[in-house]
Amino acid sequence: MSSTLFLQSEIADPYSIYKSALDKNPVYWDEINKIWVIYSYKYCVEILKSSCAEIPLINPENEQKLNESALEILNNLTRLSNGIQHEISKEIAMMLFSNLQITDHKRLLQELFQNDLVENKIDWVNSIGKKLPVLVLLKSFVFEEDDCDFIIEKIESFSKIMLPKKTEEQVELINKTSEKLFSIVEKHLSSLPFYKSLTIKISNKYNLSTDKIISITVSNFIGLCIQSFDAGRGLLSNSLLQLIQNKNILDKTEIEKLVLETVRFDPPIHNTRRIATQDFYIGESPIKKNDPILIVLAAANYDPEKFKNPSAFDILRSNNNENLTFGTGGHMCLAKYFSIHLATEALWFLFNEYKTITLLENNIQYEPMTNARLPKKIWISIHN
Ligand code: HEM
């Protein structure tokens, strides 16, 4: 059995590992890393929907030495919480999301291209992927220019707050930014019309203090920025790589289909984790209380029992929307359609404005992450 926990930067083709695991061990106990690894579609769904497994704690007893503001943000994130805390923070995150205002993607894209296009060349990851999703979010909440600049500059180092293990240097940068980031977001959100009604609604429903509600709301807004920065850029990047290879794409509807099939075929997020809260069985495998579990969403997308001929990139596949890339169950991503729409808009802009798009580097390098497959750079040249 090949490695179960690997850095995406070190593996050229993770999908061949997943296919062989699906064939041999769809539910596998990794004795070296002491973790269950789930590959099959059916069992991934079963665990994601199970009440016997929950999100593992990051940073118990603040062993990573985050400062007060950073700890407050981390502890409030819906993505990382369980039980009633998850219920409340998810509701707040969804209320935030439902208050997004429509933004002019085209104008933002034009500005980003103008800023960084030199001699018809641009690095799609750094100039578009790392900026567009976060900017769309910030502009949708009408943040001022200076605030956008600060958040765009700091979000990369701050996003490391999600890592289960952090280096001292990462912690230092997170701590350095946390207080200002929190206060910028708090000040701005509190000036928006929906904020008061959100606070009243949550306070009536859950009997929480206004301070606590503000804390959860601000933290989860920052959480949305982090997810936009990481997963958002991954989808933009991986979809562009498919667009460049699939020369027969004609219109925006086909681009949307291409994005959706990319979500299945080459997803930005490859796995997520749970911890067993009690003994239970997955198929015939006995999972014990406190066993860690790795759910390989990207492998489930290649399960032949679910997707016919899974290794074929097929934008006409009838069930590609049933991929597990955005998870399922209580913690399912709330930005699925936002992300697919944004990637479609960005690729359509590129495709429509520039008739020739050429990839300048064939050997794409990936970030050294275990849970996400994110290209480091994609240099392209574009001509109209
Ligand atoms: C673009 C590609 C994206 C992918 C592939 C993705 C994937 C996921 C996955 C797999 C989960 C579930 C994790 C689990 O069950 O353990 C998740 C949750 C979440 N995602 Fe996304 N995501 C993406 C983009 C975004 C964006 C852009 C945002 C915010 C604007 C976002 C916000 C969230 C939030 C808040 C949760 C937590 C939901 C909860 O725990 O209840 N995601 N995402």
C-alpha cells in the first residue's frame, strides 16, 4: 500500500494512488500514521453524515501559543466546531453569506490584469487566484480600499491558522496580524445595515450576549476570507489547467460544465478529517472511539461504483455534480455555487477577452500541503 498521508508537492499523480486504494483497500487502517483512511464514495458519505465522528480539535489547550485575538478567531470557526457551537456559527456564516451584494467580476478582473500583465504574461495563481475570490467577498460587503489592501496582503500568512500543526514562524505571523484584522472586520461589519438584525435574531434564538455574537460573526467572516483564499484559488487554478487542455470549449455554458467536471476530476481540496466519538463499524471495519479518520474526498470522486469511467475528463457526464469535493452532511461547504460561479466568470472573462492562452510551464508545482492540491504558479501568455 503506498503512502496515505503525503504532501501534494511530492506526488505527481495522486489519482493513481487513490484508484489503486479503491481497488484494494477502500477502508484502510494506516498502522504507521495510526489513522483510518476512507476512499470509497459510499463510506466517505457514511462518515461525513455519521453522528459517531466529529471534527478534531486543532490546538488543544492552546499548545501553539496563539494570542488572544487569533485564538478567538480559531475557536469560533464553523468549519472547526461541533455540536451546538457548530449550529450557531454555521447559522451566522450562512446569514453573512446571504448578505453578499452583487459585484462586478469583470471590472475586478480587468483591474487585476492591468496591474500585473507584463509583455502579455501573467501568473494566474498569484495575480488572479490569490486575489479575486477574497476581493469579490470583500467588495460584496463594500469594504474600503485600504481595508481590502490590508486583508489581501495578510491573508496568505493568516490562513495558516487552519493548519493542524504550525511552525513558530507561522504562529508569529498569525499573532502579528490577528488583532488588526479582527478590528478592521468588526468595525466594517458593524456599519452594515444587516448587522443589527443578525445580532438580534441570533440573540433571541440562542440567548447569547451581543459581544459573543459579534465575536462569532467577525471570526467567521475572516473564515470565509481564508477559505476563499485557499480553496477558491485552487478551483480557479485547476479549472484553468483543464481549460487550456480542452481546446474545444465554445461558450460560457460549456465553461461552467468544465468547471464542474474539474471539481470532480482535479479538486482543490483532497481530504478532510474526523475523530470517532464512539465505537462503530464502517462496512466490516471496527472503528474505535478516538480513532482519527482521513476522508479522501478526491478518491471518492474516482470511485467506479459512483462515476462511470472516472479517469475520463467528461464535461457531459450526467452525475458530475454528485462529486464529494465540497463535502456533504452537516459541515458541507456553504460556498459551492459561489465558487463554481466565480471560477466560471473568471475563465469566461479570460477566454472571451484573449483568444490565445498558452501555458508557459508544463511542469506545475504544488503547495506542500496534505489536504489541498494547489498549484504554486501558473504562468500563461495571452493574446487577443
Ligand atoms: C472553491 C472550492 C472549495 C472547496 C473545494 C471547498 C470544500 C469544502 C469542504 C470539503 C468542506 C467540508 C469540510 C468538512 O466536512 O470537514 C467545506 C466547508 C466549508 N467551506 Fe468550503 N470549499 C471551497 C470554497 C469555499 C469558499 C470560497 C468559502 C467561503 C467563501 C467556503 C466556506 C466554507 C465554510 C464556512 C465551511 C464550513 C461549513 C461547516 O463546517 O459547517 N468554502 N468546504
